[in-house]
Amino acid sequence: MFSFLKRQRTPGWLAVCQRDSCVELAHVRREGDIPVLASWSRLEVSPGDASDPAWLHSQLKAQGLDACRCTTLLSAGEYQLVQVEAPGVPDAEMKEALRWKLKDLVDATAEETTFDLLPMPDSGAGRPKQLLLAIAANSVISPMVQRYQAAKVDLAAIDLPELAQRNVSALFEDENRGLAFLVMYDKSSLLTFTYHGELFAYRRIDIGSEQFAHAGAERKAQLCERVVLEMQRSMDTVDRQFSMISLSQLIVALPPGTGLDDYFRNALYLPFCDMNLAGRLDLSAFPALADAEAQRTALLTLGAALRDEAVAA
């Protein structure tokens, strides 16, 4: 997403992502048709160590990952992802033209922000070309870059959760068909729509696994109805705005015991199935990740490491 260094060192991408009291490390290499998870670990860490460049450097060096090209993720609230109409200028001038739009989108000057562009599929004849604009304050980006520089880590990009999920979604797409992908995280759920490996729509739903874990039967039913309603609204919007993209299926990554499957069968028109990375990502060196729940909890880190070598964003 926000790219900085261009040199290539160890093949593939290393994702370094903090989750509560853990730091997850995932190194993925793209070899042949199936990407390979070359390294994976989840490290318990104190708040002090998590922000200590020396700790990060020592951990990567101990695992032989210190020569990897690295990415990490921003958290919700640290960025904006906004759909905008593309200016009528050549592609080479697009970013500069959009710089002038920032003042209408964020309460900051262009000099105080970092932004990047994501292309979207053509929304049909006669409709203006659309882009996704990712925006983050320099006050968020700069300390992150400085920390990795101090740790002597090649931080080549900073990504967003939507894009990490997009990278996983792309593994399940059928040729020339769009894909809907719902993942439930601890505090919220994220529904993404991808086509040809690119994100073109998304919706964040403020219901996560923690709410289901503490809910009785009646409350669970209410939560399920809310999730399904948000999904129906999103699918209706996608059908209207991107009628030329035919969705093939819905992939879901849910914690056990939500009961959402029954609601999906009754309320959604798309066929759906549970996410299973077997055959899509080579996890053979890490049998603990064969479990569906382990894959769900590790998904953002795995997705960040699944950056495509050929994709700049």
C-alpha cells in the first residue's frame, strides 16, 4: 500500500503484525502456482518490548528473517479508505491531481498525510472511473517507519487490513468471477469483494467474535440478523454499482458456534463455504495452521505476507 523501499532481498514478503499481547511473523514466498509459508511464529510480548526496535531486530535475526522485505499493518482508526472519482488526467498525473482533493476528505493538509491509490474495476459504460484512496496521517506513519529503521528492518510497505484480506480472497477467486469474503475478527467483521485479485468494495460490521462469545441464544439471534442485514445491503450495493461483475460465491471465516450458517442459507442468494487454505497456501511446514480456527485468527498476518510481487499497492 504505502511503499517506500524498492530493493529486493530475500524473496517473498515478511509480515510483522501485533495482535494484543502477541507479535505474529509470517514469511511467504510465491513459488509456482501455490504460495509457500516459509516461516510462521506468534510471540508473546510485553508492551515495552513490542515498541523496542532492539527486540524486533533480535527476534528477526534469531529466526533468520532479518534480510527479508517487510510489511506491517495499520489498525482501525489509523487510516481512511475512501472511494473517489478518478480525475480526468493521465495515469502518471493521477496521484498529483488527487493530492488536491485531500483537503476535502481529511482534516489535514496534503503535507501532513501519506496516501496511495488502488484501482477499481470499470463500473460500466458511461460511469466515471472510480479509485480507492488510502490515507494516513504522517504522525502515524513516521514513527512506524522510524521504529523499523532503528531495528534495521527493510520496511518496504505499510498495508491495511482490507488489503491483507483481499490477498487471501484472491486465492479463492474463480476465473472472471467476483468473490465475497466475510471474516469475523475479535471486535468486528469485514466483508470484502474482490475481482481479478483487486478489492472493489468492502463493509466493516461492528460485530465480532467477542460479542458472540458472551451472548445467550436470544442475543446471538439478534447479532446474526444484524450481520445478515449488513451483508444484504452490501451485496445489493455491489449488484447495482458493479453489475458487470458476477459473484461466484461467499467464503466465510467464522469462529465456531455463531449459528450464522443457517441465516446465510435462508437469507443470502450466494452459495457459501467455510474458508480452508489447504491447497491455496502451502502450510505443510506448520501443521498447527491446518485448523480452520487457527487460520482465521492468523488471517491478517498471512494475508499481509501474501502481497503479490507484481502488485505495487
